[in-house]
Amino acid sequence: MSASRSPASAEGSRPSTNTSRLASLDRSRAVRFNFDWQELEAAPGETIAVALLAAGVSSLRTTSKKGEPRGLFCNMGVCFDCLVEVDGHANQRACQTIVRAGMQVRTQRGHGYTDVAPELGE
Amino acid sequence: MRTPTPDVLIVGGGVIGFAVAYELARRKVKVQLLDKDLPGRATSASAGGLWPVGEAVGLGCGVIYQATQAAKRQAAGELENAEDCDDGILPAPFRDLLVASNALFPALAKEMLDTTGVDMEFRTGGGLLFAVYDEQEQAYVERVTRALPAGLHFERLTPEEACKFEPQLTRELVGAALLAGEHQVNPMLTAEAFKRAALLHGAQFRHDTYVTRLRREGDRITGVETEGGFLPAGIVINAAGAWSSQLAATAGLACPVFPVRGQIVLTHALPHALRACLSTSGCYIAQKLHGEVLIGSTTERVGFDVSVTPEGIANLCRGAVRALPLVRFVGIKRVWAGLRPGTEDELPILGPAPGIEGYVNATGAFRTGIVAAPMTARLVAQCVVGEEPEMPLAPFLVERFAKRELASTAG
Amino acid sequence: MIPRRVVIVGAGPAGMSAALVLAEAGLRPTVLDENPRPGGQIFRQPPEGSAAAQAPPKDATAQHGAELVKRFAAAGARIELMNLTSVWAIFPERRLAIGHREGWQVVAPEQLVLATGAYEYTPPFPGWTLPGVMTPGGAQSLVKTWSVRPGKSAVVAGSGPFLLIVAAQLAAAGVDVRAVVELARQSEFLRQTPRLLSSPGLLFEGAGMLRKLRDAGIPMLWGHVVCAAQGENGALRSVSVAPCNQDGEPERTRARTIEVDTLAIGYGFVPRIELAQLAGCELEFRDDLGGWIPKTNSEGESSVPKVWVVGDGGGVSGSVVAELEGELAGLAIAERLGCLDSATVARRKHPLLARLAKLRRFRLALDTVYRIRPGIARLAAKDTLVCRCEELTCEEADKAVGFGGNDFRTLKVMSRLGMGPCQGRMCWPAMMRRIADRTGHSMEHIGPSRFRPPVRPTTVGDLLQLIPFEDHPEPAGASARGAR
């Protein structure tokens, strides 16, 4: 079979603009939400996972033991890799949660709930 | 080459069975353990709390049981007021057994880790904190304070002190009691450690082996019948937990153990939010090593039914949210149930039975199987090999039930 | 507790078909689905008002799906549809614990139909947890349903005709598909052509897809596997592809690197059996149907009376079979409940059974070609994570297996494998094959994973109060709390 095709583009990282959308976002209908203290926009009815992917975000959380990044895997709610913190609640599946206006979404670090019992330490 | 007849057959692969196997194998006894993984094994439904004093005075997971019992007795006209029920405070010999057994854990955990590589996850924490919700419970705590000897970690706290000690605790309490010497362990790994240690000392294990009956020849138990045939033994040890009574009955022996179902809720992992284990009349709460919070437990007499129920789970969740408000938003990882081996007087059934040779009880651990396992195993092993038991076995012999019956019919 | 005559869990092709038959027969089935709208995975509906929603269906399957969804919607109030509703436990006597935006409740159906579908099988390999590595279905749904490209370039890998569909759809969406890496061998595919001709339509569809890929210049690498993925800055950068032998073992010396930012990798599908297991259904191991499946008779009734399992959740056979099974079960239940007479049911069953038999011949040929080969259970390196949730390495898991952890429960206690939120869905299909490979034990001996309730995310606060509900009104789009 033929070898791999023309070389990849020079940039290895994702651009931060919305180039992965097949149809450009209708700004008048966009839903504004917050991700890691950054204002982002989603199309109505979009999940957090899709909105973040469209915004160039590939890592949704870091794991507890090894601190490794995880993103979308199954996109259907069975793998529990796409966990983010939504409005303070940890362990929300980004691929199953529809973006609402004003939502506060954070990268989940480990098990999340990092503001629980800071006085006890770890 | 024929396998030599084991000196001892243990029926039942829970923490007690494994611990006894270890203590016997250590003493160079040829021991074989038979187990069938029936649903509802108590060891896998335990919180792993090591609460010797708490359980001995009915402030551990016994609180809920006591409340039910007191209410029942009051309804039956046996009690004027539920407050008059002192049944939660168990006899001193049992408390002594639990305290002594608890004291063995630090060294045991280290020894097991070194020899088997299994970490029991024994961790000392803030202790066991009992949150008092109302005056009735406060009165009970006062009775407990009077009943306990000096030298045991038991301290009364005001609501302010309790909340300072345990910041995530509910503010809606009238007082608290702190038992600082009560810690935690992983019950499954504790059992696994005993099992591996027993194997290392030459014990044999046959899993997936259901014992259908004890074989009795006259006044002697000579072995067991299994689905695969007869297995002879010098001594058979009944460590069958909730199934002990069934097993004993096959030889016409009394062993009054009955299943008490406990439903449990386990949450997803949280950062460490609790200094101590919590106990309330609504539930107990233990945060485990990996951060998961265990909420338990119901105490139901429903035979061998190990299903979880909507009411059971809802009650536990309500109790948890009441005691530890932050838990409301935490995800549930798992709910399940186990069958504790219960006895009427809440004490275990250990040692020989009257009028029968070749049979020893190691059952009826009810709520204290994990904390009692190390000492229970020693006592049973000492009894089997003819050593002087290092603590009195008399309060735990099965004959106490017959004597009590005689006494009540005579008196 | 709310009584119902028939409850169907899952509004995919199988669930919708069963519901339509029952509605037509005069029963009012209750359909529970956790998504905002019906369609399941394969016929998932894009958000209302989106470009994808307005676009016409791109192929015959999508066209058919759109029609089925329309028919389902047209049934209106003759079907009690509860979307954004998940079943998190099954109590004895088929009682379902359901979680809904308003609270939770227990539903007690006379007849319970489980149409829970399947998910994808991806055994572990080095680098598989990197962001940018996903399932083929995940990649497909991004372009098809959500109109978003997963990345700029992709390799589609694994095994199965599904890879061809995904590759074509990604390419059509403007993703630079660098290769399709297929474990199966082209020679075996060609050898099966006579059998595949039993369903000529499907065969030509497949040939058409291969032609599309060739025309797009996308290399089709038969007899190859992705044996590793490499990352940079916490995201996928490239994959290693190698030819493999009959057993699926890669010849690593002949591996080469392809630079991509997306890897869509999957080796077939695994039935979702949580609810069947909780309901007490007897399971059997069928490698050709995705692994552990509930035993059912020809009508779809499981070993537990009044519990029916249809569609991919009862054995992976695709959406066409799923619909037929849904119809069959619907007819059987309608007859059981006295709403249709035996003669009518027998008459309607006949063509369904004939079609199913024909399709099975086709599927048997495909399953032979695309069978799971032992080599892919051996791709993990010592430090590859085999349990994604608990971050357990292959070395740690193998050690526990060596110490007697040869079944799910024992291995879980010893190593924490399967203790995470996915409850073993992601790790057990691969781990059980790995255990079989190393110990020689049969799958029956090793056994399935054991699901414990809740099998859907539920918080402590969700369970405080049982909320009474009667007839649920038709939902007016996504709720304020969103999907659970």
C-alpha cells in the first residue's frame, strides 16, 4: 500500500481560534460560558466537550495519581475520562453536559473538590 | 501420594476464617479452609472501622440497631421509656476482647506488609466522633460515660468543640463524644493479608467448595460433606458467618446466629475532609484511604436477601447529608449490602460446644468482625491446640444461650 | 412506586422499534432514555437549529434513521417518552430506580425491555490515554452530530467495517485522514465474498466505501496495527503503525510513524449489560457478538421472565438487526399481554425472522474476518495503564493476576482495577482476554465484570427524596439542569 501522505503542517499544537467548526458559530445565538476563568462561546445545545474542542482545548482534566492530562475518549458517557468541574460540582462528564449560559467550568485536578476542607490539608 | 488428613478444617472464608487459618498454620497445625463465595459475605460489606470502645458501648454502627431494638421493646411494653434501655452497653469481657484485639493492629499490619506484601491500610486518624442530635441521645452518652472505666479514650465535647475538631460536621448537634483510640483499616485487604500469611505458613485453601453438612458420628464431628465428597478432619471450625446456624444444624447443633443485612453507600473519592470517623443515629461515615466516603448502614432482619432497597439507600443518604452537609453533592460510586452474623446478645460465639467433640465455633462476630479478628483468631487457635486462652472464653461459649433459656423458664 | 405495563430502556433503533409495535397494538409503552432526544448512538440527533440538523441525510443509513426517528415522534402521546432519564439500579421484581431532573423514583413494569446498546472496545497500548486518542464512534459523532472536527489530521484504526464509515465521514468533514489501519487481512475478506453475497446490498455498500477511500487517496493498511501513540505538550502528536501476523502481533521492526493529532481507534463493540446483569439475567460469552451477553430465546426474552433484551445490548449485530429484534420482542410482548392475537403475531414475525436469518449469515462472515486476535491484548507495555480510571499499570495488574486475581472481584480488591467510575467497562474486556491469554483459563471461568448500582452518575443528594410523578408531560427541549 502507499506510504503516508504529504507531511504534516509545521505547527504541532492546536490554534486557539475556532477553525475546527464545520459551520461558523452564529454569534447572535451563542451561549457564553466560562472555562478556567476564560470567557468562551458555544452553539445552543452543544455539550461542554464539543464547545471546548471547538475552542481548541484538548485536555479536560489531570489525573489524581500521575497528574496526566485526559480529554475526550468515547464521547458517549461510558468512559468517565472527560470529567470536569461544573459550577463547583466535580466529576461531571463534559460529553453529557449541555452548556448553559453563565456556566463555570474548570479543569478538574484529580478528584476535584479542591476547595473542600483546605484546613485539613492532604 | 495421598494428601494427609488435615488436623483442622475451617468452614468459611471471611476475615475470621482467614485469621484463624493464619493463627493455626503459624502453630504448625495442618489446616485447610473451605469456602463458597455466597452473596452477602459480611467482610466485603464492612466499613473497616476499628471501633472497639464504640461498638462495645453501642455508639458505633450499633446505634441504629439499638434505637430499633429499644423502640421494639418499648412497643412490646417491656420498657417504660426507650431511655431506660441500657442494652447498648455490652459486657466488660467483650469490651476487653475488642480493646485487646484493636491493640494488636499496628504490629500486625506491619508484620503482614513485611511478610505478605499486602497493606491492610491501617491508618490512625482522629478517632470516632459520635454526634449527638437530641437530649435522649445525650442522656445515653451520659450513661456510657458512667459505665466506662478510666483509661479508655472517651471524651465529651460541646458542639463548638466538636465543630472545631471536625470542621465539616453539621452544626445541628447538642453535643458529641470523641473516642480517640478508634481507627480504620481496609477490611478486604485485611482478610487478604491473613489469607496470604496463612498460605505462607502452609495452610491450604479450597475455594468454590460448598460444605453441605457436618458429619457427626455419635458425639464427634469427624469431617464435612461437600459437593465433591467427604473430607475428614480432626476438628471442624465453624467460621461460616451468617450461615453458621444452618451449618451447625446439619449435625443437630445449636449455633444461634442470624443474618442482619447492612446496606452501604460508597461515594467517589474526595480530598480528605474528615479527621475522624463519624457516628450518628442516622448513619456512620468513614472516609477511606483513597478518599472514598463510606456511609452505612442499615440493620435489617430479612433473611439472606442481599438486595439494596430504595428506602434503605434513601435513609442512609439522608443520614449522611444531615451529619456531613458537603456530601450532598458528591457522586455515589457503589451501593451494596452484606449479611452480618448477628446474635441475640450481640456477643460472638467462640470455642467448643457442650457435649460434642471435634467442633469449635468462630462466628457471631456481628458488627465487630474486623476489629475482633486478631484476638478471636488467637483465642480459637489456642483453644484448638490446647494452649491456655489468653482471655476468658466463657462469656462467648454457645452454651450460654441454653443456660439463659433454662434460667428464664425456671425463674 | 409507579406501575407501568411495559417499560423500554433505551431509545435507539431497537427501543424505538419495540415501542412503535407496542404503541400500534394499543399499549402505551414507557421509553426511558438518558439523552435529550431519541435516536441512540447511531441515529443521534444534532442540536435543534444546528446546521447538521438542517442538512439532508448523507447516506442510506442516515436516511433510514431519520425516518425511524420521525415515525417515533409521530406516535406522540401513544408513547410515554421520558428523556434525560437514567436507570441507575434494578431492584428485585424488575423495579427500576430512575433518576430524572426532578428527583428519583421507582418504576415497576410488568414487562421490561432492555435496549441499552453497545460501546467500543479499545485494548490498551502505549500512549492510549493521550488527549487526541478517541474511539471511532466518538470521532464520528463529533463530525456527524456536532459539526466539529476532532483535529486537523487523523488515523482511523482498529478493526471492523465501521472504520471505513468513520474514515469517509472524517474526510468529508475536511480532516486529513492519513491512513485506515485495519487488523483484518484483505485475503480473508476476499475469501468471505461468497458468504457476504447473501446480503448483496450491504456488500456493495462496503465495496463502495473502500472505493471512496481509494478515490480520496486514503491508504487502507490491511493486516496492520497501531502499536503506540506519542504525545507532545500533553496531546497526541504521532502514532506507530506496524504490519502484524495472523495473530495480530505487530512486527515492531517494521513499524513506522505517522504524524497526526487524532487517533480514532476501536476493535468492535461491547454490549452494555449492566442493567441485564442487575436484573439477574444469565450471561454467556460470545466472542462473535462482543463478549458477555445475556442469554435470550428467539423472541428476545432473557433467562428472567418478563425481562427482554434487544439490539446491540444483547449481542452486537448492528442497527438493522436491532430494529428487527425490537419488533419481534414488541410483537411477543403484545401477544403476551393479550393485545395482539397469535395468528397476527405469527404472520408478522415470519418475514422478520427470515430477514434476521439472512443477516446472520452476512454477519457470520464479517465476524470471521474482523475477529479479535490475541495480539492486540498484548500491545500494552509494562507502564501502560490498563485501568484508565485508577491509573493502574499493566505491570501492577499482571502481578495481581499472578497472585490469583483471575476474576473481576478478586482482581478488583487486590489491585483496584475496576474500582473507578467506569466500573470496569473500559478495562475488563481487554483484561479478561489478557488473563485468558496468560493463564489459559476459559472466559467462562474468568467471568464478566460485576456492575453495582448506581450504574449512572448519582449524587447522595439525588437520592434523598423519592419524587412522585404520574404521567410525564412531553418535554420541551433540554432542561435547565442539562443531561445527567
